[in-house]
Amino acid sequence: MHKHSMRWMVVTAMSAVAARSIAQTVSSPAPPQPVSAATTPASTTTVVTAPASQTPASGKDKPWIEQLLPVDGLAEFGGFIGLMFPSSSLNLQSQYAKRQTLSAAPELGVRAAYFPIKYVGGELEYMVGSSQTSMDSKSATLWALRAQLIAQYPAWRVTPFAALGLGRMGVFSSTLGNDGDPLFHFGVGAKAALTPSVLARLDLRDNMTQKYAASNGSQTHSFELMIGISLVLGRPQEAPAVVDIDTDRDGLVDRLDRCPTEAGAGTDGCPLRDGDGDGVADSEDKCPNVKGNPPDGCPLVKDSDGDGVPDDKDSCIEVKGDQPDGCPADKDSDNDGIVDSKDKCPNEPESFNGYEDSDGCPDELPTQVKDFTGILKGIEFDRDKATLSAASLAALDKSAQVLVDYPSLRVLITGHTDDTGGREKNLQLSKARAEAVKAYFVSKGVDAARIETKGAGSDAPLDSNATAAGRQLNRRIELKLLKNSE
């Protein structure tokens, strides 16, 4: 039988044993389903799990094979053991060494990988194996340094993948000398998540190097089987299962109950009330603060504006007012929400634009304030940090001066990023950068109470993230004036 055929039979048999071992290790019965309700003694509260429509889906509620799937931004660090089958045509020996072949070599190694997206990642790998020469049975150390691209299909907890890469393979030996050749390799395998931070891995690899006594470019094949364990970093935490309490035992959990300590019969969890004592429950009473008559709970004489003064005694029927005439103590002639006694322009409505919104007069933004809003140009941060660069200070000083010159202004600072990295990381980074700009403004004498911040991450791009120019445009700080109502 051909030597290559025998090696493939050995590889296949060992692969089957390894796959069966991994499956037995990672398989476990499905987690028990939570009890839908547990009633405690009469002196305690009732604990219930929220209905499916109220509780976010947890990864633990999914079938085992659909849990702990690969996600964007994961890093893997681990080690492996394996068996290398050096080719009989391997060209690893010094120029004057006697020609000998190498035996199958048990090996161990380390690896590190990063997957910016869940489908594709890059990996570095170093392997050392112990072999013997065929004629004099002397020890020989095989080694390989490899870099590879990994493409995986992240649809299941057991994730198949393919690897393709380059590197160098060599030997240290007292009889063969020290030698190394360029290496091209490819292979397939599978990873199985044991826990959120630990996975097992199986690789089958073909290592192609220069063939002995052959023309340049002729390759020989050294097959390899590896089993490893890796530590996974960067996986987001799953939200814990929601457990709700129904303190008043009215069938509505406390977080949805407007009256959690009083048993109620309505959809809001509150008892039926009749605030005006007219025999019509508040939930059905169209005039809940005025004693009236069934069926609507309103008095026979209407109160159109609901101010407690019936229309026949109300001098301001369409405007809610005070006793005894039903008119407001202070009118708002221009209906801008600012009463006449505090309105500098009582007959002209305020233009709410974030600039002097409390004086009651229409106005336009000054040119200096107009230029202040929108994208804050010239702002730069250190990569993946919220540290302002020295080049940003001139633009920040100019904006801070506007806030000092116009003390009535309130501003919202929003940070934006491109889509590089995970969404949660970008939200945190954009919020931190907005806070850094706020801290700078406060250091220049601006009251912190006038400034709000927000992190938008990569959720509001101005341009495509597919190009470097687009990503640069999307990384920005924006300023927005806040109105009195915001």
C-alpha cells in the first residue's frame, strides 16, 4: 500500500476519535425551563417570571447548538497538541548531510487569532515537534511558524472553518543539520464553544514545502492533525433572565403596575377610584375632578375647559382658569407659553431656537452662534481613545468662547464613530469622546449644567463606511443648541 494512503487512513481514524471526544465533552442536557410562577406563603410576595412578550430572549433559551455563536470582534488565544507526518520527500537537511527521512512527530504549539468580523479572521501559529531520523535514529526537532487566513461559518455552536496561509518549516538535528524552507499550507477544521470564554478546536492540515531532489516549485505534502483549547476574549455579556415580583398579587408585575402595593382591577394595576365622589369611577369619569352625574360623571351644566367653573359662570370658557370667574390669573396673549407678566413681547410669540427662549420675543440666532452649531471641525482623538489631541484645542477654544459670551445657551454634544469594531464598543467610545469635549468646555468656565452629552457610535453615518474617506467623515463631534423644552 502507498505510504501516503496509509498516512491518510491514520489521520482519518484519529480525526474520528478526536471529534467523538470533543462532542462528549461539550454536550450537555438542555437547561431546565424556568418555573412560570412560584407562590410564597401569605405573608410574603409572589415571585413570577415575566411573560415571553415582556422578557428579552436569552441565549440560554435557545437550543444548545444555537448558543455561543461567533460574533464580530472576538480574539482567541490558545495552545494545541498534535501529530505531524513528515513527507518522505521532505527537503529539510543541510547541504552535506546524509539523506534520511523523518518519523511521525508528536507536536505542541501556541496560536493567537482575531476576527474583526465573525466570518473571517487572521491567525499566527508556532509549532515544535519531536521526530527521529530513519537511519541512525537520532532525535530531530521539527518547527513551523505560520500565518493564516481563517474563513468560518458561524451558524452553529460547533463552527466549521477553512484555513489558508504561508510560513516557514524547518528542522534542528545533529545529523541533518539546521535547515528551513518556505511553507504553503491549507486545511479544514471545527471549533466548539465549551463556555462563553473557552472553546475546543480540531484541525486537519496539509503543509507543502520544497520536494527533495526536484526542480524549483515542486512541492511535497506533510499532513498534520491538531487538537487544541483556546481562550475567547471580547464576547458581550448576556442579559440575565428577568424575574418579576407582583407585590399586591393583582396579576400585574410591579414594573408594569402603577400601584404596585395596592391590588387593582384595571389594566394599570390600580384600584378603581372616584376622586370627586360622584359615583362614577375615575377611569370612566370624563370630569374626574368635578362632581357630576352618571353616565359620564360630568355636571349637567358643562365645564368646557375643565377648570372646575361651569360654563354658565365661566368668563373664559375656552381657557382653563381659576375660581371664581374661570379666567387665568395671568393671560398669555400670544399663546407662546410665557404669561404676559413675564413676556417682553406679549403680542409676538417667542421663536424657540435655543437662544434667549425665555424672554417671549421672536429672535434670530447671532452669526457667531450659527457658526457654533453642527459638526465641530478640527477635532482629533488618539486612535481608539477619548484623549483630545493638541491640534484640537484651537477649535475647542473658539467654541468655548461662544458659550462664555452667550450664557443663556444650552448645548448637546454628540460623539460619532465609523463602524470599525463592535457596536457596543463604538457607543462607549463616542460617549467618552463627547464627555472629553464637555470637560474641556467646563475647564474654560462653562457651567456643566448647560451641557449634555450623547454617544451615537456608528448609528448615524454621514457617508459610506466602505472607504477610508467615508470613515474619516463619520468620525466626528456635533454640537446642537437645546431649546427650553428639551
